Amino acid sequence: MHSIGTTHSDIERAIARGHQERSRVALDLLDRLGRWFGEILRPAAERFRRWNSERQAVAELRGLSNRTLADMGLHRSQIRAVVRALEDEVTPVPAAELVEVPVARSENLVPFPSTRRAHRNHVHSTDVEPIRAAG
């Protein structure tokens, strides 16, 4: 047989270069896959963040009394819609700020006996409830 002029060390160097090239290609592939998965998962992570933020805000507002919600100009049935509308704004408002925002009381208060005091013949100054405009 004829010798092709390669030594054992030449073969070992070629094998080592092959391993290095394979490692480089594998790392490049993993990097590309990681970026691709990141692009796919980013919208899902953002949707989850938004859902969780809305859930927390709704829970905090539902924990308020009807009187406090009325002072803020809200009815219990409007909570989810208001939170969603606030989340759609450019700058998100944390739920804690929604609860702590001082809201001026409505000036269109008229005497209206509460159900606890309906049996009385007279109305006290504390027996007032706000009149909400429709719409």
C-alpha cells in the first residue's frame, strides 16, 4: 500500500478542528434558537404580565366598599372595564395608585334615606347618596 503522507498527529489535528467546528456550529444554532424562542415567548410573557396586573387591580378595587367606589365615581359592575381601559393607556397605572388617588366628592348629593334608616320619618345629613348620571 501507498502512504499518502499523513501522520497520526495530522489526523488528530484534523479531528480536533472538526470538533471545534462542530462546537462552533452547535453554539451558533443554540444562539439562533434562543433568540427565536425569545421572540416567540415575549408576546406571551407580555400578555401574562398584563393579565396578572389586571387581576391584581380588579382584586384591589373589589376589596373596596361600595361607598368608596362611589366616591371614586365607580360602580362595582364597572371595575373590570375601568381597569382594562387604564391598562390600554400608554402609561400603565399600578393598581395601588388607583386606590390611593384622591377623588373629589360629587357635589350633586341629595338626601336619600339609606335602607338602615328608612323606618325614620326624617332624614339626617349623613343619609345622602350620590346621583350618578347615566352613560
